Amino acid sequence: MDEQYEPTYAKLDKQVLRFYGYFKESVVEARLENHRIHYLTVFYFLEDKSIMITEPKVENSGIPQGAFLKRHMILKPDGMNPFMPQDFRVGLDIGIYGRSIRVYDADEYTRQFFVNLGEPQSDAQTPPGDPFASSKVARSRPAENDLKEFMEK
């Protein structure tokens, strides 16, 4: 008996590749920082070649976060072809709507998907630190007797 034809969209339904990336945005109105790092999660839906990008929410950051880019097919800068899974490689920059997103890691399913294609992903990279996040780290205050001693002198 012949195998029944299964359409591509049925095979690839609910299969999503997940990449982790960041981009740098300059900040001109803050004295604590001159740039800010935005960490992103890029979802590539194999079913219809659509892409969704989310940004984790950071409390009291003063910028809108969450859905960075809603799910839809994005064309490459040439304007003719959509992004394909092979365009997303760990360590490469991807230009999407004027933003240069650096991919620094991928989840385990995505890595296995590329191994099955015969094109394994590079090792994960360490993303740069965000100056805003480091400015929010609590610093220890000087011991009270040091301050008292200073004031007495």
C-alpha cells in the first residue's frame, strides 16, 4: 500500500525553533547609562516561516516590553525571500526592521533540529551585561560608625 501524502504544514505544525539574542540601543537622556542591552527571544515557526520576538519584562525599566514583534513572515533585507531557519546561526547578526540582533544561544530542540540537518549550531556565547541592570544592584552602605567618625572630624 502506498504511503499517504502528508502536507508540509501538517508535518511542521507546532514545531518552533527558539533562539536567544540581544541588541544594543543607545540612551541619550540618562546619566547612569549611555546604552541599554535588550535581551530577546526569537521564535521561528517552521509551519509558515513566521517569526515572533519577545522581550522579557524588567520591572521599573521605564521602557515598554513584552511582545517586541508579533508573529508574521519577515522578508530579508533584499525584499524578495523570507527568513529561513538556516539564516539563524549562533554568533551571527540578523537585521530585522532596522535592528541588528545578535544570536547568542538556542534551546536544545533547536540545536537537535540543526544537527539533524547536518549543520550543528556553534556553542553558546555569553551576552554582554546591561548597564541599567548593574546600576540597580544594591550596594552596601558604609558602616554607621565610619560615617559617625567622619562627621566628628
